[in-house]
Amino acid sequence: MGSTVNSCRVTQPIRLNVNGGECAVPAAPDTALLHVLRNDLALNGPKYGCGLGECGACTVLIDGVAARSCVIPVRAAQGRAVVTLEGLGTRQQPGTTQQAFIDCQAAQCGYCLNGMIMTVEALLRRNPNPTEDALRRELHHNLCRCGTHVEIMQAALRAVELRAKSAGVAGVVAVVAVAAVAGGVDLADGGPTR
């Protein structure tokens, strides 16, 4: 009897950087990144929707760019920074985009939210102050079958607002810190540094 070659044989673990941590997974190189994230790493933010990269439910960030993980082989993610919904924040401290979607109650069934949040996050990372039209264009290819588009747009606009407030607070804190140190004030105890 002749031997057959199993094209799914794992020869070496695939090394990934996911949510800031390094990991090695025993997966065939052509396995969809989505399957590795969900099945091997228990990161269930990205969802299996269409399996064709059309609906957006599986969206993750790869090197800061929104990418459809259901059609990307895991080998293509090696050496690149992958961020999932779980990497944006926690239940106790959601990221600004996540908080915006919570504030606006932008979910009905919630299945599409991973893609919506990750797509908005990718846009805000490259353009922190997009117009409403830019947000609409960015979200155009993400599907919501429940029809919560109004709430999703409100959440996207709220994310812009929260990001601006967060950047403004960080900027004010930095200015105060520089001024205090220049003025000889120790910020830890309010006393002089000299």
C-alpha cells in the first residue's frame, strides 16, 4: 500500500505575538488565524461569521490594520502584532472604543460587535479625529443583521469623543508634570525637588 502525505501535519509550532504576549501554537501553517485564536488561544472576541472575509465578525488588528482573520492563514501573522477584542481592554477597564459601544448600548445580538469595534479602533489609531462620513465609509463592509446601525454610528462617534478626551487629559497631565518639574515641585509629595 502506498503512503500518503498529510498536508495538515504540524512540523513546528507557529509563533505569534497576540495582545502583546508571545505564544507558540501547534497548528498547520494554512490554518485560518481565526481558528487558532478561538480554538487554541481561547480568544473568543473574533467570531466566525461568513468564512469568506465579507461580514467583518472575525476582524482583528494586524500591525494596527483591521484584518479579516477567517481568511488569513496563521503563517501570515508570524512576526506581526495581532490584537483581538480582548487586547483592547478588560471587563473592569474597557478600552475607549469598547466603552463607547457600552455607553451607547450598541448591541442587539452582539455578534457583529467585534468587527465593528475593531474596525473603529483601527480607524482611530490612524486618524484620531475622523468625520462621520469617514466612520461610515470604514464601517460600510461590516454587516449587522439586527439593524442596530444607528446605535453603532452613535458608538463610533462616541469613541472619537472619548479618544479625544483621553488624549486631552493625557496632554494636560504631561504639561502639568513638565511645568511642575521645571518649577521644582516633586509631584509625588508636592514638595520642592531642589
